[in-house]
Amino acid sequence: MADVFISYAREDANKARLLAEALISEGLSVWWDHDLVGGDNFREQIDETIAAAKMVIVIWSEHSVKSPFVKDEASRANDRQILLPVAIGEVNPPVGFGELQTIRFKRWAETSAEWETLTRTVHAKLRASGVATTHTDKIGSAQRQMAFFGRNIDVFLLTMFAQGLACFLLFQPLHFVTRIPLEAKLGFVVIMSLFVSGFQSWVLIAQRAGLLMRGVSFAVGILVGLTAYYFSGASLDQIVNLLDPEMIGPAGGVSLFNGFVFFTYVIVWGTIGVLIER
């Protein structure tokens, strides 16, 4: 039988899958009902698995706290004193489970600090119950970060594209300032690229990742910023001079092209916001 049983609401199946994959990658046997189909043996098999499990992890979410099946599974595990509750967001455990120490996630992500706390707790409790485990924090964290990167490559690329649009608008006026040496301009570009990369990548991606992902975000962010700077300089013939005094007035000093770039940036930012909540 499995060492760990995962109890969850059907709406949280993707979250349960991420947890199961992470624990399996660390050498643990995990059972979750993704392969089961409804029928006469459905509840019987779950009951037998819970009775034999060394630990039951219940994922409390806005969906699971309303599920009688999840609450029943958690109650059975609690009676055996093998329950490990995990809460997502601001949700409160149902009545009867509020006294248990709960690991809380601001949002579900397999590379966050809360995740490391969860995996360490799982290994510690299993070892206390006589299950031999080997927990390698650094290796496991790196593996989960790379897995997270692979599953969210679309969000990462969109974030870098959004940074390119932002840097294009930010750096274009530098090409009209002749009194500043090129070295100073490039220094400004690098610093601002780091800032913009930090604002976008750290907030949207790296808060769900670790040091490795932050390093990748910043390194790529600098390259994106430099590319945007050179591209904005190469496009001057198609862009209205933002510093041209004659353009200040009805036109507002902004060309249609720049307006289109900004509009695209807003659309991309909104798309990222939707994807990051998956």
C-alpha cells in the first residue's frame, strides 16, 4: 500500500497531481484517486487505502471544505492521527479540524518556501512512523523548479515579451539625447532592465519559484532590455520623436505606433495575470 494518501476535491485535481509527482520524485509511494472510476468499489478501495496509509494529506481549498467526501476522508485519517492538513489561500479548515497545525500556502506552487516546509514535514512524520525516507532539499528543490519552469514556459515567455514592450517605450527617448555618453546610456539600460525584470518576473513568476528561477528571469531580462533598446533605436524612422516640441499638443507627443505598443503591453499583462492563476 502507499505511504501517502492525498485527499482533495475534484476541482483541485491539478494541485493534487503536482503534489503527487513531487512526492513520487522523492522516492515516496503516493496514492490519489485520479485513475479510479465511479462504481461499487470506489469508496471501498479508498477506505482500504486510507486504513493502510502511513499519512493522509488533505488539501483544504474553497472546494474541498464543502465536500462531504473530503471531510470524511480527513476525519478517518484524523482518527488514526496520520492527518497532515494543507490549506490554500485564506480558506479555513472545516469545523473539527481547526485545532490541527496546518501548512498554509498563499497560492499553490511546487517551488515555494511553503512547499519545502511541506516536503520536510512529510519526510519527518513518515520517518517517525517507521518509514525509511531520503529527503534531499537542494536536489528536490532544483528539480521542482525546472519542472515548474517547463509547465509555465508560456507564462515566462509572455512575461519577457511584456518586458520587451515596456523597455521599448522606456528606452526610446534615450536615442534623442545626444549629450549622454553611450556607456552611460547602456548602464542605465542594464539597471532599468533589472528593475523591470524584477517588477514583472519576480512578482509574477519568481514568487512561485526559487533562486534558480529568479536568476534565469534576471539574466534573460537584461538581454531583453538591451534588445528592446537597440530595436527602439533602429525604429526611429517609423516613430515620431517623443521630444519634438511640435508634437506636444493635440497629438500628445505620442505616435500611433507607441500607442499600439502600449495597448499590446496591457493586453499581454492581462493574459499573464490569467495564466499565472492556473
